[in-house]
Amino acid sequence: MQRDGKAPVGVPAEAIDLSRRSNLPVAYVTEDTTRSRPEVLHRLFTNAVEHGAQRLILCDTVGHATPDGIRGLLRFTRNVLDGIGRHDVGIDWHGHNDRGLGVVNSIFAIEYGADRVHGTALGIGERVGNAALDQILLNLKLLGELDRDLTKLLEWTQTASRATRVPIHPQYPLAGSDAFRTATGVHAAAIIKAEKKGDTWLADRIYSGVPAGMFGKEQAIEVGHYSGESNVIYWLKKRGYEPTRELVAAVLGAAKSGNHVLADDEIAQVIARIVPGHAGSPHG
């Protein structure tokens, strides 16, 4: 952020010249672009492009921008390039998530004319992180703007989590363990009815804004204190158990006596009391 309206251009120009003499592509990055003065940006952008920069990277270094601000910045940057006859120079958007707008801002940046946006797996980065690339891809797929198989996206996020030792919150979109789980009776009943009719498309969307199957996951129906018999029956059948009246009543009773979604091992303990010879964790 330059307060005096003067932009140092000597060093960046020399670096760009050196790179271009070596036939290296150059993307010119301005830190804290979103809080910089227009006259400073105009001078920096023009100087960088005239010395051979092929991309300009607009950085929301501290997560300051809103979609309206991005629209104004991109329009300004495109006007600068048009003014010097450089329609071929690309514009990148690099966003952070300090205001919780990292993903939203990146999508708007594309809508407003950015040629490329940046992000990181799970939004991992300093402070509260960068724009989450996995969520950007998810949304572009659902908006019909990305014609690409994303069934490995979940695996990618899990690999990044292990490599960086950053755990995935249970309620994190797509990759969280709770992302496609429901234990609410009315929700489960609707999903089960759709599956019984053979309408897997509907079953995957009726209580989910994100189709699990599109991204390598599936809807999961669990048993908790807000569940009904349909949850228990579905859960048991899914794992190969005969849903007898006695067993269903026992599992549902255990759920209603608590205040949480039952873990598989908890249900297994109930089954062990009712089903002769059963022991261990549930299968399937």
C-alpha cells in the first residue's frame, strides 16, 4: 500500500528485463493491490507491461475486498491495459479469506473478467487462509462453468490435509465428515423414498445443495435423537442386518435416550445385545 502516490519502478523493471532476456514468462505481482491508490497502480502496471510482463496479479493480501470492489479494480486494470494497447496481457486474482469472502470473491473475479484465480487446498494459508481452491472448483462445476471430472477432488483435499497436518473440520464443505450426513427423520425419509423409486439423481439432491456423487462421495443416513424408524431400518439394511421390529426398537430407543448421533460402535453394542452371536464393529 503506497501512501505518497509515488511508485518505485526501477527494481521491478530491471527484474522483468532480466527475465525476458532469458525468455522466461513474467507475471507481475502487486502486493496489497486492493488498498493501493489508482495512480500508483496505473504507473506500476504500465511500467511492468511495457517491460514485458505478460500477466498482472491483483492481490487482496489482507482479505480486504468485497465483490463490488473487485469489479471496480478489474475494470480499472482492463482500462489501463486497453489504454496502452495491450489486450493480450492476462489478469490474475489472488484472494485471502480474512472477511470470509475468499471463495465468493474469486467467483466474482472470474465473472468480472479475471483470466485466472488463485487458491490453496482447503484454503490453507496465513491468518485465516487463502481462497479455498477446492470450494472454488466445486462451485464452478455446479455453475456449469467447469467441464471436468472432479471425483478425485475429495482425495486431493484429504492428501493435502495429511501432508500439511491441518485437520479438516467435520462441517467443512465437501471434505468434512459431516458434509453429506443426516440423522433428521424427515430428511432421511425423503432420501429413502427417492432411492426406493430408483431416482438416484433426486436422492442425491433432495436435501443437499451439493450432489455427493459428482464429487466421489455419497449421502449418508445416520441414527440420532431426531431420527425415526426409517433411519434405523435404512442403516441396518445398508450394513446387511435384518431390521426386525425388536432390533429397530432397541436401536431407536438408544438414540432417543441420548443427545447425539450414534457412532457405529454404539449401534454395534445394541445389535450385540439383540442379535445372537453378533460381536464387533458393524460391517458394510
